[in-house]
Amino acid sequence: MELGQDREGGASVHLQIDEFGSAGPTIFEPQSGTGMRNSSSSASSDSPSRTPVRAPEKKLTLFALRLAVLEKAATGLGTLGFIWATVVLLGGFAITLDKTDFWFITIILLVQGTRIFGRSQELEWQHQATWTITNAGISSFRAIRSSSHFIIKNVKAILRPIDVVVRNQSRLSREVRERAHLESRRNWDQTKMPTRTWVTSDVPLLPYAGWVFVSRNVSKFLYWLQLASAIACAVLSLMKLIKRNYGHVEKGDTDKRNRYSALTIFYALSLAEAFLILLEKAYWEYMVNLCKVLDEVNKESDLGPLGIVSIKRFFYDAYSRCINGSIFDGLKMDMVSFAMDLLRSNSQDEQLIGVRVLQKFSTNERFSDDTLQKIGTSLPVMERLVEMLNWKDLKEQEIRQSAAEILSKLAGKKQNSLRVTGIPGAMESISSLLQNHRTSLSADEDIRERRIVHDHENYCVWTFNHLGLVILKKLARDHDNCGKIGNTRGLLRKIIDFTHAGERLLKDETIAPSQILTVKRSLQVLKMLASTTGATGKHLRKEISEVVFTISNIRDILRHGENHTALQKLGIGILTSLALEEDATEKIGGTGGVLKELFNIFFKQGTPAENKNPVRIAAGEALAMLALESKSNCHRILKLEAIVTLVEALEVPLLRINAARILTNLCTYSGADCFMQLRGLNAAAPTVLTAIMSETQKLQEVMVGLAAQIFKFMTAEESNTVFNKAGTQEAELASVLVQILTMYQHPQIKTPRIRRFVIELAIWMMRNKETNVQIFKDLGMKKELECVMETTSELESFNVFSGTVGLSRHSTTIHSLVETATKLLEDE
């Protein structure tokens, strides 16, 4: 059995059918601890390391570093110029300065002070403007350009000819529908309820001032103020440096002899500062508006149309660190850590930005490994994600859904799944995602229920159900997690409730795929729980079988799910695992129609295109399990009059193994009162003998076991007839049996009972005819029996296995069989 990834991100099961129609490891043979379930988790958790992917946000941190270098250089020159003016010029030459120079210096200092104030405040206001999702902006130029583009676009739409509008009407309506989800997210702030605190970007600084004095517009004003200040400084300084009209200095006037050089230095410093500021602004506009670095990083990060908000916020954070601390502080930032910090915030907007980034990165093939590793090693972040699963307010729907998607990816890593379930209340939070509102609905109501709605005014129940089941499915790969799932109050009942699928759901071709997918996920989770090994599995199977809807829901799937063979196979797998418990076996057999539906599937012919082979094999295995050690189920099967069809199935390669198992169990456990009904199996004896003589491995094992039971219902004359009809002599059969013991000198996992069955058949042959005793002696049977005695293993003592744990121990030990056979050989 192989496990792969389906389009929903979960593990899908792919069966490999061998030449005998066996679907790989079954419940009739032990499976090692590194079996199917663990291999699935290891496939996801121990995937080969990928080539490291360069983080796209490095472009932004480098951009922020370069801006910070220019900004700090300009600020340094400005500080030096301010000190020079105040100490040297105004302090030393204030009285002797020319009037124009005095006012020029004064104006330049005022303008520089305004710019420095505007720069320090602009960063804060710009940063504040990004706190609200719908109001994040990068500069006034982009805002103006976006506004102009919007106006031009609308003018063109108005002037467009009527016939063009009509021709594009259908296309526009389709685009509107496709953008419904995007628009709902963009309207996040519009759907939020008023809170008791202000949103920073919407604070009115002055009463009755309207939008002019809200914080997001103040940042734009400060941006222009800086630009105007830098231009003014450059113009004033350049004017004075070009004219150099610093006033007349009379010869011998010692108070004014250094004034020329001092003023030149001051104006040069002012010009240099203004030049750096203008260079910084030009570089800003070049990178943002021409190179579109923000859009490029957003595209490379695959954050989608709304990701630009996160990119802007990240850039301002990095730029702030470079400005307020070391210029290298921003280089230490990355998008994942940035998002994790926002996730732990108390602001809904910041939480939404953070969870969007983590959701996109955790589901992106290039970034998922690194993202999930960082999340998995941060307990506070994992606790916050688990906490978000309980948020049921409509305005928090997107946060909740994104948190569930992140956890569904996180649970795919085994070490992370254990950390998730280790968080107090984690299982209860996951359980809160499962809300089944199934009721008796009219056709119109059913259509409305099946439609998945993406806006914040309609709660997307099916999406959360699916995510909850995906998380549980991945958690259930670990044995300990299965126990926690079973011990969570009400969770098992919810999972079983989702397995309900009526005739209308299964046969309606127009049904929403989400509903079928939800049923499939619930069956997958239930199958994993039912197949758990050890005491935990025993407890879970008991709990599952005690829910009164479990078996009846599966019966409906078997009865009406011919178009959904994957669902049927999952349901049959659950029944097979539940049949490991005696009480559950009786409940399954006692539920009307279950055995009949299993036989219908087992015997049903289908075209190769329908690919029904795996489900037919699974149905046969389930029937064999239900007949094992259950006299009542054997009687029910006999009442279905399936003996003749089972005998015919012995010749069908796909069905013969499980058909032989079913017939063997019927012969073994039906009881003496069914002797006459089982005599009809005599017709199967020639087919069985032929298979023993020609086949190997598993098929040979089940056929030897069936022969040992069938011949018990025959007289010596009848057995002779069977051998003649099969064209086989008893001596030839004896030779093959001895060869089998020689070949299997040690018990094997694939055929754990073959030596037992060989000895049972040999005992019958020696008891049936005394001449057979001598034949076995001549073939060296005694030596082979001694070898069996010395190599006997517990592996040969059980009918079925749960992992490596043997269940349903044989009533007669193999030692007793060897002793009986040896005694028969010695008595001759």
C-alpha cells in the first residue's frame, strides 16, 4: 500500500494488486511497527531536503538598509550644519553677518529642523498607517497615481460605446463572481463591529476636519513637507554658493576675515544634506514606483493580491529598525518571524496580517519546510493558533480558517503533531471545527446548504468541517494521538456523524464535492482510529462500535455508493477493523443488510474502467473476518445461500484468496448442525487440489487450509472421487505437502499459517487412508515435523493480527498438531 498526496493536502491511498488479487498486507498477517501508517507520516515528515530557496524579502531589507544609510548620512550632515551655524556663524558672526546671510541661515535652519521633525514623525505615521489592512500606503506618489488611474478608468468606462458594454456584460459578471472571495477580504474593516478603542489610522486629530487630519493622510503631508524642505534648502544654499555675496569685508576688519570660509562651509553642508535627501527620495520612488520592488517581492512570495499589505508592513518594520537602531538591524528580519510576532498581537488587524503570511508560506512548496519548522519550535505561536480555532465570531472567520489551514499542514510533521496535541485544550479546539447541521431539508434548502459561501456574512461550515477532519487525519497517524482523539468528549461522535451519506447524497451527480470530501475524510479518520493497535485500539473499537449510527451509516454507503468506490472501501476497512472485537462482530452481523451488501460488492462484476477491484478485495476480507469465530455470522452467511457462488469464486483470480478464507471459516465455525449445508463444498475440492499442486505463497496457504476443512466433510469414497476428478494422486499431494514444509523451515510473515494447515491436511490424509502413512514416512515427513517443532513461533498461533499483536489464537497449538502427526507416523 502506498500513500500519496491528493489535491487537498491529505494522504490518499493507492493499492497495488498482485497477481492473486491480494491488496498488499492484510489483517491476516502481521505488520511491523514501521508499517503503513508510520510510513505515511515519515513520508511527510522525513521528506528529502530541498535546495534552500532565497527569501524574497531580502530585497526589502537591503532596500531598507540603503535608505537608512542615505537617511543617516543626511541627518549627520544636517546635525553638523546645525552645530556649525549655531556655534560658528550665529554664535560668532551673528552681529557681523550680512542681513541676507542672516535670514538665509535662519530660514535654512528652520527648514532643516522642519525636515528632521517631519522625517522622524513621517516614519511613525507611515508605520501607523499600515496597521489597518485597508489603509496601508507607501507614498503619496503611488496614492495619487492610483487615484488618477481609477479616475481615468472610470471616465473610459463612461465613454465606452454601449454595444461594447453589452458585449462584455457576461464577462464582467463572471469576473465579479470570481473576485467575490477577494472583495470580502478587502472589506474586512467594513464588516468589523465597533470596538472600545480607536484604530490608529482613523484617529481624527481635529474636530470637524474630516479625512484631512486622519493619520494615514498626515504621513503623506509629512512626506511632501520633507521634500519641499529639501528642495528649499538646496535652492537657498545653491543660490548663495553661486553668488557668494556674503557682504563686503573691509581691510583690517578682523571680525569678518573668516566669515567667507565659514559661510561657504555652511552652505555646502546644507546643499550636501539636501542632495542626500533628494537622492534618498529619488531612490525611494525609483524602487517603489518604477522597479516595483514591493510588488515584485509580493509576487515572489506568492502572497496574492492582498499580500501587498503584509509586504508594506514588513518593509516599514525593517526600515524602522534600520533608522532607530543599527542600520544592520533590519537585515535580521524575515517574513516568518515578522508574521509570528504579529500573530501574538492583541490587534485583530495585525493578527490577520500575520496569519495570512503564515498560511501562504506554510502551504507554499518552496517555503513550507522552513515556515513549519519555525512555527513548530515556537510554543506561544502554536498555542495562539490552537486558540484561534475557537473563535466563532463572523469577523474572525478568516483568521480562524487560516489558523486551521496552518495547523493542518503543521500536523503533517510527526514531531509537530505531538506538540499540537500536547497543548492543553488542543483536541477540544479542533473538535470545535466540526459542526454538522444535517437535517431533513427541502431541495432548495439542500442546495443552499451545499453551497460554500466565502463572505463574512455567511458562515463557511463545510470548509471548517473539512479542515478539522484533515487535522484529525494527520494527527491520527500517531498511536498516542489516537488515544487522545478517543478520549476527547464528543469528538468520536462528531466524526461518526459526518460518515452519514444517504441515497440522495451518493447518487446525485450535482452534489457539492465538498460534502463527498467531508464524508471521505471522516471515514479515513474513523478507519485509522479503528485500526489502532494495542489496548488503545481495543478501547477505540469498543467506543466506535457502541455508537449506534456507525454501522448503519456504513451500510448506507455500501448500498448506495456504487459511484463512490473509495467511500465503500473505507467503510469496509472500518468494518474489518471493528470485527477484531467479538462484540463488534456480532453488532455488524446483526445489522440488517450489511452481510448482504458485502456479498453484493464482492461478487459484483465490473468493467476494468470502473476500477472496482480494490473494493471487491476489501469486501472479501471483511466477510472472512466477520465469519471468523462467529457461529451466528456463519449461520447468517449460509442463509444468504452464497455457498455456490463462493465455490465459483475459487476460480476467479481476483476473489479466490478471500473466497477460500470465507469457506474455511464457514467449515470451521458453523457447527455440526450445518453439516448438510456445507456438504455442497465437495464441488470445490478439485479446484482446491489443483491450486495446491500448482500455486505458491499466499494462495497456496489458503487453499491448503480450505482443503484441510473440506475433506472433513467427505467419506473415503468421496475423497477418492475428488482426487480422480482433479487428476491428482494422494501420493502427489503428500509430496507437495512435504515440499512445502521443506521450503518453509521457518515461519514467514506473508504465510504465517501455511505449516499449520499442511500438518492438519496431512493428519486427515493419514487418518483417511493407512497407506498414506507409509507415503509420508518415505518422503521424510518425520524429519520435517521435528524441524517444525524446533522452529515453532508465536507467529503461527493466531488467525489475525493487529499490527504485531496476534489476535484470535488457534484453539489447537501447532505443537499438538505436530505431536498428533508424529504419533500417526509412529503407530504404523
